[in-house]
Amino acid sequence: MSDSLLRHIASIGDQFAIEGSCVEGHEIESGHINTTYLATYERPNGGRKRFILQRVNEHVFKDPEAVMRNVQTVTRHINEKVLREKKDAGGQTLSLFPARTGAAWVKGEGGALWRCYNFIEGCHTYDVVENTRQAYQAAKAFGAFQDLVRDLPADQVEETIPGFHDTRARYHRLMEVVAADPQGRVGKVQEEIATIQSYEAWLGRLLDLRDAGEILERITHNDTKVNNVMIDAKTDEAVCVIDLDTVMPGLSLYDFGDLVRSATSPVDEDEPNTALVEMRMPIFEALVEGYLETARNFLTPLEIELLPFSGKVISLETGIRFLTDYLEGDLYFRTSRQDQNLDRCRTQLQLVKAIEEQEEQMLAFVKKVAG
Ligand code: ADP
Ligand code: GN1
Ligand code: MG
């Protein structure tokens, strides 16, 4: 921890109504979007308390204040319900810690918008799921989360990223970027483009079903990557769903699908050796069991049947997004090395293939569990 980083973190944290002084701080780099610091404060009585300080990425979120209004609405709704119904997914809940002014966020240099959350103690987030219990717990927690927010009136939640899971629009955008080739990288990714094009027939299927009224839009999380749930380090129990910036109207299936995408592979999302990517069936089974435990009461039979497909479609969508960002010069997702977004794209396409190969067994399992 450098002195200048500590001073920087303290200069942000001190604007929140935290007692005492900032004695430790470091950056958490597991998310691809926001800037996240862990700050430890020493209280006047000598006790220590930890906080998360987070800068909303204003390149990704064009209206960061709308994001904050949503986060306020969602955290309040959940906290009230959990208190009233004692219906908590695991134990702790996420709350915004107020600024000294009483506001829910502070404005820093260059218009940066910072917020402060309670630190969820005793937990880890996993980029790669280690066992079926973690998978079961994560899916159960996201199902419970969907159940908690689905009664939020749609007019109380703003669309923080328009068309976020419009897979078809994501595809057309990729094709535009391929045509423009702003960084001269298209030559290197012909194979990936051809693979993506070969999937065009089914990539809009969930959207078509939504438009036909066959599957319903609800308020959903929309970023259910498995490292967006805090898992108890000792018991592997899911304690709290985090990363609420994209809670808005969406399809429950995109949430489940993103769990399949992010939890079933045994290697990191940016693994350069795609031969190591797999869709681990026992992890998928645990995801289905955990998710149905909390989501069965509101999912329709058609949605349940589409659970395996949802993993395939969001792996493709995410692959498309990584490739688009690679071709545009790595402007959206945080990268720490060259070709990282390309490697990320390739793992996603490998997952699509792995899911396609096992889709029948996946569906057979879903049918068995759903009865
Ligand atoms: P991003 O949008 O960049 O993904 P996240 O909100 O997911 O940002 O936060 C990034 C990481 O920071 C998470 O994966 C988690 O490890 C950690 N984190 C975020 N919020 C908390 C919290 N309230 N308590 C503990 N850790 C947190
Ligand atoms: C981003 O913020 P993070 O790292 O939890 C992204 C998701 C992608 C994911 C891919 C707001 O999630 O949509 O699926 O990266 N979040 C946003 O790893 O774009
Ligand atoms: Mg995150």
C-alpha cells in the first residue's frame, strides 16, 4: 500500500460520514467496470471498520446519477423487505453509507461519482467456482434476489444501459465495427467473426419470445456473473448479491444464463488456452437446483425449459461484446494486458460450443429436477 494511494483513498472516504481515520486501503481489481477500493477506518475507540468506496464508471454508465438512484431504490427495497419478511438470501445486505452532507454519493475531481458501501465481511468472490456448493449457493442467491426485486414497479427503476441484453443489437453493432475496423484488428479475428455469424439464426430467440409475449420481462439483476455474489469464506454459503448497477427490466433467463457462463468453466474468463474451457455438468446441475429452489415459484414452464439455452445465448452475447471492444481498442472492459479481450471472446465462443454439445443432457437434467 503506497502512501499516495492511501491518501487518495482517504480523501474519498473522508467525505463520507465515517468516524475515525483511514489506516489502510487498496484497490480490488476483480470487476471489469468500476474502480473499487477497500478502505479500513480506525474508530476513536480503537476498533476497525471496513468500507467499499466505488467510482461509478461514467464511460459505461452515461447517467451515473440514474445508476445511484436505482441503487438507492433497490437497496432500500431489499433492506425493508428483509427486515419485514426476514427473507434474506444469506445474512448481510448491501447498504449505501451516506456522505457527510447527507447525500447518497459524493462528486469528486472531474465529476467522478463515488459511493460508499458497507463491506460484506468474512466473504470471498470467486472468478472460478471451486465446487458445486458454491454454484448451488450463488444460483440460489440470485434467484432469491430476483424474487425480492421483481415487485419493484418498473417506473421506479431507470434503464442504466439501454439495450444491455439486446443480443441482436449487440451482433449488429459488432458487424458495424467489423466494417469500420477502427484499430486494424479485423484481419486477426476472421475465424471468430465467422463463428459468431454462424449463430445468427438463434441469437435473438429470447428477444423474439419476449416480443411475442411468451416470456415476461421482470426487474432483474442483469449482471449475475458469479463474482457478483459474496460467498462466506468458511461455509461457502452465499451471503449477499452485489454489483447492482444494472438492476432494471430484463429477462430472468439472462440472469440464469450468465451464471452458467461465468460459473461452469474451470478456468478464468481470459484463459488464453481455450482447450481448457469446459461446461462442467455437475456445476450446471448445482446451478439449476439452487436457482429453482428460489425462482421456481415465479418462472414459467417455458422459462424453465430454456435454462440450458440461456447459458449458450449469453455466452455468445458476451463473446460478441468482448470482440467488439477488442476491435474498438479496449475502451469498455478493464484490461491489464494486450489481447485480453480477444482471449475473453475466445473462451466465450468455446463455452457456446461446449454448451451446444451438452445441451440435450442439460435439458434432460432440468426436466428431471423441474418434474
Ligand atoms: P464492477 O462493476 O467493477 O464489477 P463490483 O461492484 O462487482 O464492481 O465490485 C468489484 C469487486 O469488489 C467484487 O467482485 C467484490 O470482490 C468486491 N466488492 C464490491 N462490493 C463489495 C462489498 N460491499 N463488500 C465486499 N466486497 C465488495
Ligand atoms: C462486466 O462489472 P462486472 O465485471 O461484474 C459487465 C458484464 C459482463 C462481464 C463479463 C456493466 O461485469 O455485463 O458480462 O463484465 N458489466 C457491465 O465479465 O457491462
Ligand atoms: Mg462486478
